[in-house]
Amino acid sequence: MDEIVDIVRQIGHQQGENTFYRTCYNLLKQLQDKVAQASEDLLRLQQSEALSPDHDFHPVLRVAEELRNSVNTLISQAREAHLEWKRFYPPTYKPEEGDLSVTQPWTSITRDSY
């Protein structure tokens, strides 16, 4: 009976881990979209600024600030997903030694990470 409980626990842990990494993948795709959008915005600004004698950097700063805010939001969402996974499957669950199916994601995500 204990063996069945352990198997069910491992399956639950794996499902939680899969959900966490699926969330991370989606956040990464969002980041990719945000970077592409910022790149396009900057290229458009470069083309339009070339025609303007006034080289105002405020639009460039706005694009950079929007990207920074987006990155901070995505970092917060990744932290939240990580905490949710840890809340559901706290570190008290100790898989048998040698069980490579259970991995630990990063231990901390900081704004300095980017």
C-alpha cells in the first residue's frame, strides 16, 4: 500500500512540475514577443528619427521602459508560478536517491537575473 501512495505522490509531483515548466515556457514566449515588439518599435523610431532634425530620445526611453516593465511583470509571474509549485509540492517530499525524474527548478529569481 505504501508503494502505491509513493507512486501517486510521484505522479502528482511530476504533474505539478510539468505545470510549472509549461507556465515558464508560456512566459518565455511572452518575453520573446515583447522583445520582438520592442525591436520593431526601435527600428521604426530609427527610420522616422532619421528624417527629423530633432533627435528626441524620449520615444526610445519609452520603449525601453515598457520592455523593462514587461520583463519585471514576467519575472513576478515566474516567481508566483514557482511559489505555487512549492506550495503544492513542498520540499518535504523526498524522492528516493537516484530518482532523476524529480528535479528542482531555480531557487530564486531576481530582477538582477536579466
